[in-house]
Amino acid sequence: MKTKLLLLLLPALLCAENLHELIKLAQEKNDIVLAKKYTQDAKAKSVAAQKSNYFPTVDLGGFYKRDDAVSPFQAGDVYSAYAKVAVDIYDGGRRASQVDAKKASLNASSFDTAAFRKSLALNITKNFFAIKSLQASLNAREEAQKALKAQLERIKQFYDVKMATLDDVERVQSDFDTNLYNMQTIRFQILSLKSQLELKVGKKIGTLQNSSFKKQLEGDYALLETIKAVSAQKNAIEYNANAVESYYYPNIRLEDKYSLYSYDRLDPLAEKIATPLDKQNVLLISANIRLFDFGSLAKTKEALKLNAAALASQIEYQTKEQKMQYNLALARIQTAKLKITSSKSALNAATSAFKTIEKKYNAGIVDYIVYLDALTKKTSTKALYESSLNDLEVAYAIYYYYSGKNILGELQ
């Protein structure tokens, strides 16, 4: 018998998912996570590209020139090929600032990816336990539905033998149908939340297994990755401001160009006087400095500094907000614990009262209104107790999130 029962339950067990598995899968396969990872990889390539500006550039080129009406001492056709090597000797620190800006942008992208993963984990946790609470409420109503069905069948039997009125039957039927309506509403809510969860996770979800968090509190917290991302963005802007300022310093560049020439339709007289060059090497050192630009670069730098100041204010606000949410998370945990205590007491009282009233109702001592009230209280308090247990898990998840911890690592 036990073997048959296990075989019947095996498909459900295989499809069951716990919170740890869902979060881990989402953090690896979620489409937004993948998009942010691609952005992060692109930023890394951008850093490598910016570092390449320190190395010399090598160019190959050539040209063909044809003059139909040739001037004296000129060739009608000129062919040329060249190779050029160039390197910036000094740029006022522009390249260094640009590399630092790209690195800061990469750090911002990395923090942004980590922040989204943590936020995704928290959202999945909230969905997970919201479904568990709705499922508990549905289970309680299904249990109540069995009791209502039994009473409906009982009152119909009484009606058939003229021991109950049609009003009595319709009253129980109304409560039976109303409870069925509420059950269907809950089922849709579960379906809606499961669909959202499947979108985040990227797979179909079957039964949800029980999951819980470690119940430990620490006295400190680390800055959220969202704040670190904004701080890195601020650093990138400041480095870009330094790069703009570098244009006011000298820019020294070294170039070496080696060219080969060939001619057709050369003036005969020119050939007698001087042989045209067939190859040439040119070494060039150039220096450039910006003296006046109507304040364009200065205003650009000022705009960047203002953007950095805006981000600094944003960081200050988000830091205060995290501290506030951290304190609220601690209070939420204490509130959830008190709710569990009170709801458990209420459930015990409602369950005991229902058993007594059910016996009295079946014996005809109390009327149906009293029975229905006891059944409703038992149903609601049972769902409330299960919901309070799930609320405590969510409260700890929120606490770990605003502590700067990885929610995944805090699951038992």
C-alpha cells in the first residue's frame, strides 16, 4: 500500500520546487540577468579597447593620381604606397582618465548586475510565500467546503423528511456556493502569481516545497549594490571630467611614415634634371595645445561635475533609505513573531470552539448561524496562522536584503 502511494506521489515530488532552486535558476537564466551580463561584458571590452590607446597605431595606405594635362617637371601618373606608425607621447593625462572612467563604468555595471540578482531573489521570495499563503487559504476553504457539503447533504435529507424548510436548504446552499466562488478567486490569484514566478525563473513550476530562512539577526549592514553602482557611475563622470580638462594641456604626437612611389608619363626634361623620389621616410613630431574655445571645454567639465554632484545627493538619499528600511525590517520581524503567537492562539481557540459547536449543531442545540460563524472563524484563523508563518519568512528575507546579504545564502 505504501509503495502504491509513493508511486502516485512521485510525479508531484519530481515537479516540486524549493525556494533555493528557484532563486539559483533565476539568477543564472533570467533574461534580464543575461542582458545585464552582456552589458557587463561589453563594458569589459570597452576597458580593453581604451587601454589599447597607449600602444602605437600602424596604418597602411596608398594612392593613384592622374593628370591629363601635365605641367612641366610633373608626371602624368603617380602611384604610391605607404606605412605609417604613430604614437601619442603626451596627452595631459587624457588616456589615463578615460581608462579610469571605463573601469568605473564596468564596476557600475557589475554592481548593477549583482543588485538586480539580489532584487530578483527578494521578489521571487515574496511571490513564493504569497503563493504558499494563498495555498494555505485555499486548503482551509477546501476543508470548510467539505464541512459545508456534509451539512448541505444533511439539511437536504431533513428537508426530504419534512424536518427542515426550503429556506434552511437555500441558506446552506448559498454559503456552499459563496465559498466555492472564493475558492475559484484564490485559485486564479495563485495562477497569476505562479505565472509571474515562472516568468522570473524561466521554467514551468509545479508544487512548491516548504522553504525557510535562518533566524539570526546581526547588528550591522553593508551598503546595497544599487548604492555602489551609483557611486561607481559618479566616479566615471569625475574621471570623464578630468579627461575633458586634459585638452588644455599639450598633446605631443610622434609619427613615422615610409612611402614608395612609381611614375608614368614623366616629363623627359624632368628626368634629365632630377630623378623623382621612389621612396621616402618622414619623421614628424607635432604638438598641440588648446588656447581658446569660448569656454566650451570648461562648461563641459562643469556640466559633468554637476552630474556627479547630483549622483552624490542620490547616494546620500539611498543610504538613508537603506538605513530606514533596515530598521523597518527589524520591526517587521518582531511584528511577524507577535502575529504568529496571536494567530496560533486564535486558531487553537477557534478549532476547539468549532468542535464543540459542531456537536451542538448536530444535536440541534444551536442553530446554523452559530455553526457557520464557528466554521468561518476556524477557516479564517487557520489561513491567518499559515499566512503569519509565511510573513515571518518574507520579513527575514527583507531583513537580509537590506543587510546587504545574499538571500540565497541565508536559506536553510
